[in-house]
Amino acid sequence: MSDTLTAASTLAGRGIRLSRRNLDAVITSMMLPIMLMLVFVYFFGGAIDTGTRYVTYVVPGVLVLCAGFGAASTALSVSEDMRLGVVDRFRTLDIGGTPFLAGHVAAAVTRNALSTTLVLGAAFVIGFRPSASPGGWLAAIGLLLAYITAVSWLSAAIGLVTRTAEAAGAVTFFMMFLPYPSSAFVPIETMPSWLHGFAEHQPVTPLIESMRGLLLDQPVGDSPWIALGWCAGLLTLAVTASGFLFRLRTR
Amino acid sequence: MPPAIEATGLTKTYGDVRVLDALDLHVPRGTVFALLGPNGAGKTTTVRILSTLTTPDAGHARVAGHDVVTARSRVRRAISLTGQFAAVDETQTGAENLWTAARLSGLSRPAAARRAAELLDRFGLTEAGGRLTKTYSGGMRRRLDLAAGLVRDPGATQVMFLDEPTTGLDPRSRRELWQAVRELSDAGTTVFLTTQYLEEADRLADRIAVLGLGRTLAEGTPAELKARYAAHRLDVVASDEQSYVRLTERTSPAATRDPETRTLGVPTDGSAAHVRELLDTLDPGRRDIARFGLHTATLDDVFLTLTADKEPSRV
């Protein structure tokens, strides 16, 4: 077990060094959510009536988008390791699939915690003023980390089967659009009724609702639990699938 | 002491292509063994099976005395692998790459740092150790890759697998890598390498197996193979284009051909009788051959002889 932990933390360290030196990717993963936030707040925000200042409404959604978008890049780093034979070196050092993926996920969580913090900083600059209690902050951060972990591991599993960088990049694309049919940018009631079913029950919605509630110190009901349930479910699915896929790809 | 590598009846099929077809191998400890073959002969598959990365469909293999399927971890602790493409991270420095590998093989932080420094020194990379590996030359990268395979305690690596270690390297880097392989072998490590370069096998290996169609076509020392399959090569130069065409029709498929210089290389044992007979058979009218020369055969000739008739055979 301690071997597995050492291996995972060594690989996480490697992942962090690699991403720190791939500044283009880090900047892109931060600039895009910030740009989107600016676009929504300043271009569309005036026309959207959410009952509060739009910046207050939209920031939790932007944070979730940023987290998901950044976590999705795990698919690319895993897929590159598989393609370039780096994984063969690890395997001859007797490193199994779990520490290999855990290392990638840990690096992704660190990377995204940082970029999410910076996006939050940018939100402050344009007038986002959360009124969360200390407990609310902790809960919000915890939920976001759980979400990043689940999405990272899911992306890692997808990275195991995508054979090109382009295919791995599709995960990022998907994660970028998932928050749109949710309450991230506009209230769900304003969407056509056939979308309500999906928008209300997709994993991102309870997460955004909880983030909004927790950061603004409003009642959240059971949405944090639903969000946590989604994260746990997705993580379980991802860990199981990735174990299977790793064995399949390295036969 | 069991042999370093012992394989019997290794078979592997991908889709409907039988990449390995009942391959047998026997490599004594402390020797350099070269698996020689063209692209697609099954060299990489053999290395992947022996280094536990792939399981065979049939057959058994033991490396350093352990079964490659049932005792994977034990095999992995006794081997190192340098694949066809240097598996080092471009945006880590040489030292960081080695440190990562050393930590992964279970060394403590201080031990990993010491080991990385030792290996950089041993492979002549101390000065480059602090630079990102994307600034390295192809040869430096391969040496780093080789070093990364040796991060365990010195002596722990009993068998070293090198899959086409010099493919794509310039002549100087190739020579440097050969030197590194010789030093490893002198230190007692068994080296199993694959190559398409006959010169490489000739220079480095104690024994060579020629692989074709997933089987061993021949096995022996470089000298044995040359003596057995083509001691000499008769080069005949045709007088003109038509002569070249006529000569080509009369030579065996084992001959080397060079239309540019209108030269054909025909295997021979080098005796006067055989050379005379060959010249008569090739040019009964005595007008097609302008000049000839007799050469000591290279492994290229052995290789062509063997892969031309595609019949399995052994020394």
C-alpha cells in the first residue's frame, strides 16, 4: 500500500512539473473560463433577469465550468503517456494502473484547484461578493474538489482508450458544454420545457445550485448531497472502468 | 543458475496475423544476444512478451528464472527495458526523469537523488542533467532512457532489453550507445537487443538469432552464421542494361541487387571451383559480366540468404 502511495505521489509530482512547464495549456485553461465569465457578465448579463446581480448569479457556474474544463485535460495527459510508451517504462518498474491514474488525477486536482482560485480572484475583481460562512466556504471547496476528482478520473479513463490527442481533446469540449443546459448561466425555467428534465437532473445542476447557495449563504436544501452522490457515483464508475480499460489496453 | 532467458513455443497472434509462430530462444547469462530481423518480423512483440508487457497466446518464457506470465513482478524486478522510442519526458530535466524512475522503483528520496547523480555520471550526462530533455540530442536521449531502466540498486538488473536501441541515431550517437551496451555487458548484465542493422548485431552480440515470419530462421555466433550461410559474396558487374536483366533472371533470390551500378552480389563459399561454376552459370555466353570481385560476406548476405528462401533452419 505504501508503495502504491509513493508511486502515486511521485507520479503526481511528475504531472505537476510537466503541467507547470506547459504554460500554454495552463493559461488556456484559465483564460477560457475568465473570458466566458466576462462575456456573460458584460455582453449577455444585462439582458438576463435572474433576480440578483448577474455576476452574483453566474460566478458559481463559471467556477464549475472552469473545474470541469480543466479536469478534462487529464484525458490528454493519460492518452499521451499511453501513446508515447511512457506507460511501458512504468509497467516494467512494476507500477500498476491505479497509481498511474491516481498520479494523473492528483496532478489534475492540484492544477485545477489553482486555476479555479485564480478564476475566483478574477470574479472578485469584476464585483463578485460572496457572503459565505466559513463552513459554507469549506463545503463549497470540498464539493468542487470532489467534482474535479470525479471528472479527472473519468477523463483519465477516457484517455486510456483515445488513441490520438484530438480524440482526447473531445472530452474538454464536452465538459465545456455540459454546464450550458443547467442553471449555470440562465435559470432553467427560461429553457424550453423538453430540456427541463435533462437540465434539472444532470450532475452539474445540483453542484451549481449548492455552490450558489453556499457562497451566497442561502438555503441549499439537499442539493449538496445530490451533488456529492453524483461525484461519488461518477468516481466509482471511473475507477472501475479505468481499471478494466488499463488491463485491456496493456494486454 | 538458470539461463537468463529461456522461451519455448512462443506464439502471438494479432487479429489474423501470426506475429510469433512457436519461437524458441535460449540466452545464457552474461551474454549479449541479438534478435535480428526486418520490420514486422516480430522483434518488438518478442521483447514485449519477455519483459512482461504482453502475454503470449501460447508457449512459455522464463526470464532470470521466473515465468513472465505467472511471476510478472519478480521478472520486472530483474529486468530493464529500453523501448523503441525513448520513454523520457521532454519537459523534465535529465535528473528529474531519473529521479522519477528511481522513486517509482522504490528508492527513498535521498537514495533516488544519489542514484540519479550516479547514473548521469555513468552515461556522460552530468553536465546536461539540469537541462530539459527536449534540448538533448537523439543519442543523449537514448542514453538517458537506458539509464532510466537501470535505476534500481546496481546489480539488481540482471537482464536488459533493448528494442532497436539505435534506430534513427546518427553514427556518432550509435557508437556511444554501443559503448554503453558493452560496459553493461562487461559488468555482467545479460543484454537482449533487437536490431535491423546487421553491423550492430555483428559488433555487439555473442549470439544472433535471425527472426523471420515469427520464427528463428537461424541462430549462432556471428562467425558461424557467416560461415554457414554465406562465407563470401561474389559481386558481378553487368556490361550493360540488357546484360543486367539477363543476369538478374539467372541469379537466385538470395542475391543482392543494385541496378544503379548494375551489380549483383551472389553468395558463395569462396572456393575457386564454386566461383568458376557461378560465373559459368550466370554468364554462359561470356558476354554479360564485365567485372567481378570477391568479398568476405557481411551479415547482410546471411540475412538475405535466410529471408529469401524463408525456410526455417538452424546452426
